[in-house]
Amino acid sequence: MAIGERIRFIRNLRGMTQKWLGQAVGFPQKTADVRMAQYESGSRTPKEDLVKALANVLEVSPLALSIPDIDSNLGFIHTLFAIEDIHGVRAEKQGDEVHIVFDGSKRTMDESIFTMLSAWADQAEKYRNGEISKEQYDQWRYTFPAQDTTQRWAKVPSQELSDMLVEALKAEDK
């Protein structure tokens, strides 16, 4: 999916209009919807600073917007081929199913990638088992790694916030 399609998809998921989103990232009210329509249609490509601003307003990681263009079947399969080359994955057939296998024991697989894939698998299983909602699952995916609390790359509260919470709890106990 191209960046414009990702912007439109997540904007619609958030229930925002093009005009509202355009204004939120700083476009004038008069042209905000036209500018967003140009980005979403692919006639214009947002620069990195705009991608960051859009991601901030949409409450997603900039990476959730700028994923590789995999619209076509050929684009998708070549993306998988590149992942095979870079990360040593393989395709396996089991009966009528085809599986993409990320083998964590292979030296070609970076440990952090395997850890991230494991976190994804854990969240997907929670969603399938009904432990979390589709909205919670999507929020986890679109903000990854910011809301992933299972791994070491998760954001933690600042010391200032932590101190403030401790003081508030102490004051409450008095």
C-alpha cells in the first residue's frame, strides 16, 4: 500500500476528514482538504517532516505510513524475496497452506527482528483469543514499538513523571 493510501486508511480509521487532518498539520483552512487529497491520491508525495507531522496527528508511528509499496502482487512477492535475502526467511508449504518461516535459530535473523516478530505473534494470538479487541490490536500495530510493553524497546515514563506519581500517591496516603 502506497503512503497516500496508508494516510487515507488510518485517517478513515480515526474518523477524520481530509480538511481536519490538513488543518491539524498546518495547512490553511482554504486548501487543507485539497492538499490532503493530493497526498492521498499519490499526485504529491509528503516530505519526511510532513510524514512525521501526519503520524503525530494520526497517533501512529511514521513507519506505519511509509511502508513499502506492496499494492501489486508482483510488488508484494518481490518484497518477500528481499526479506528472504536480508533476513533469511523461507516459504514452506504444509498441505493447502503456505507459511513464511522466520527461524530465530538462524544466524541470518537479527535477534531484535525475531523478538519483534514474537511480540507481534503474541498480540495476534491475544486478538484471536478475544483477550484484546481489534481496536487494541490495531493500536498496538500502528504505534509499534511505542505501546509494546513486552520488550525492552518500550517507552517508559520519564523520571519526572515517575517522581510526580510517587509524590501524588504519598500525598493521597496522608
